Amino acid sequence: MNLLRSILVFTTLVAVVLSEQLRFDNYRVYEASIENAEQLKVLQYLEQFPDGYSFWEFPAQLGMKVDIMIPPHKIADFEALDARLEMTSRVKISNVQKLIDNERPLRTKRDGFGWDDYHTLDEMYEWIGGLVAQYEQVLSVELVGHSYEGREVRAVKLSHKVGNPGIFLESNIHAREWITSATTTWILNELLTSSDPQVMELAQNYDWYILPVVNPDGLNYTKEVNRMWRKTRYPHNILCYGVDMNRNFPYHWMDGGSTMNPCSDVFAGPEPASEIETRNIMEYFTKYKEQIHFYLSFHSYGQLILLPFGYENAEKVDNFYDWMQMAEAAAIALYKRSGTQYTFGNTAEVLYIASGSTRDWALGVHNVPIAVSYEFRDQGSYGFLLPADQIIPNSEEVLDSLVAFLNKARDLGYFTV
């Protein structure tokens, strides 16, 4: 192990012991286009053996762009490599720590639960408990299971009447994607309180099975130690922790876009469904699968509506073009709110190859009628660090898109019970 990795590991251990946040002063994020086989090979090697680099997307294939976070002492090396490989790249973020510092401007002023800030797991659970007490006729909470570190994974069910088709929603599978659980809680609140007839229709005529945080250990780690952490927290070897849960599901596991390297951000685990957090989702979904018509997963970032499948050489599902019509309606509705442009289509084509995902598992194993992932806004310059003042705008446009998506699905004959 080289000296730099020793220093990084020691720094992380010290931060854990002292419960101090790692800092990213003058770290840059470069957006690099992968245009030839040599560039792809080199970037994949660097992702596996990063030596301080952090890939915000896995370099899976030619033709894609990847965002790479570079520490200040490696910037000159990266720019030299960039020149040697003749890559097309640009500086997307000039100082990551500045974005982190500006992400939560109201964090010391918060009074109660709201959507002008990002909340901890305990704050979200306390708020949900209050909702259940207030709306006990239609709202309930179920303990799904526990994480590796012993935190509860809770599910919220909203149901106005027996026999509704079900919508399954999971968020914060990737720890650093704070906007996902923030948007999920906002949408839950709207389903309970909105006077908009279209939103009331979504609440009353569908059952909602909502898991706001499926990776609680990872989320807690981003709050207390490393804002940019992605995976779970199980120690798979002495140096490297966690698994990318969205590569750990037992359908086309390790079939492109993932790795067996425990130090990689896209480590798929030592075997399919190796993680207790993965099994929590599987068991809860399977319990209600006969009622669920729509599997929905929230991610950030990229402004995308993603359809199955994501594994290598995947064939399109039979009703792919139905789903494309739904996604198109959703993207149009989303754009009308504030001009945010989303791309939609097959995951491997519009994003990159990624196997072992929740969405592909729900469709491939359980044949759920519709399975979709969202990648939320970053407005071109924030990446995972979307400022808190964009929580509500993001949530509003996503809810608009879900109204349109479900309306189009019904027009095409889905959600019959």
C-alpha cells in the first residue's frame, strides 16, 4: 500500500474517532468524455486503483461522460494525464468544500421539520411518527429490518381504501444522495396535505409503500464523517467498507458496470444480496408484491428518467415503448414547472451499463408492471451537493412528473385491479 493511501486511511480513521467531518478544500470535479478505448481503459484502472481520485460515475463504456473528483495535490497529475490521452474535459466544480459549506445555509436556524434543510435519519423518523399519530386512519409505519450497524429501516404505508394498486418507492440507497430522501418526505407530506385535485387523486387511488432511507448507516456516515460517501458500511476488508446496494441485487448480478473490488464505489458485494440492507428491501417488497404495480427508485444526479434494463447487452422489455410514452409525458410535465430538462430512456443507453439494481430486480424477478428510476437535478454544476433551497423546486417538478406519468399509464391500460 503506497504512502498516500496510508495517509488517507489514517485520516479517515481519525475523523471517525473524533466524529469530525472530512473536508474537501480545493478539490475539483472534472467532467471527462470517454471517446476511445485507451481513455476507457485508463479511467477504469483509475477507478479500481484511485490513488486519491473519486469517480462520481463509473466509467462503464465509450461515449459517456464521467465526473471525477480530484484532490488538490493530484490536479497537476490529472491534467497531464488528460493532455496525454487527449481527453475532452472541463472543470465542473472548482472547490467541492465551498459547495458543501453552501449546501445547508439554514442548518443552525432550523425550527421543526421542513424542507429548507437536509435532515438526519432520526429527524425524519420523528417527523414520520408525528404524521402517523395525526393521520392514523390512512398512515402506518412498519419496521422493515435493521442495518449492519443496528439502525432501523422503516417503511411508511399510505392507504385510503382496500384494493388500490400499489406504488413502491425507495430512496437514499446511495448515502450521499440527500436530495432523494428530502424529496420523498416532501412528496409524502403533499400526499397527506395537498388540496390539489390531481395530488389528492394520487393519494386516494393508490397505496404508497415508501422507504425513505434504505441505507441508514451510509446516510449517517455522510452526516458525521464523509459527505461524499456512497455505499453501506459493512467492513469487507481491513481497509474498505461497504457495498453499492444498487449493484447487489440478485438479477444479472455482476453483469456490467460493477466490480468485485471492495474499495470501489461500485463494489457489487462478495455475492448477490450479500448485504442485510439489500435483503431488507427484498423481503419487504416480496411481502407486498401482489399489490405493487409500480416500482420507483429515486437517485441523484443527472436529470434522467431511466427504464430497465441496465445490464450489459440487455434486451428491451416487451412494453418498453409504453413506458417510453409514460416517461415522455413525465418529462414534459417536469419541464413545464421550471424548465428543468430530463432525458429518458433505457438505462444502458442514456446513462451507462449498471447491473444488479433494485429496479431491474423488481422487474426481472417479480415482473412488476412498471419499474423506473429517477436521477434528480444537479442544474449542471452541483453534482450530489444540491443546495437545500432547491429541495422544494426539485420535489415540485418530480411530483408534477409522477402525476403525468401515472395519468399516461392509466390511459395505456395500466393500474387495473
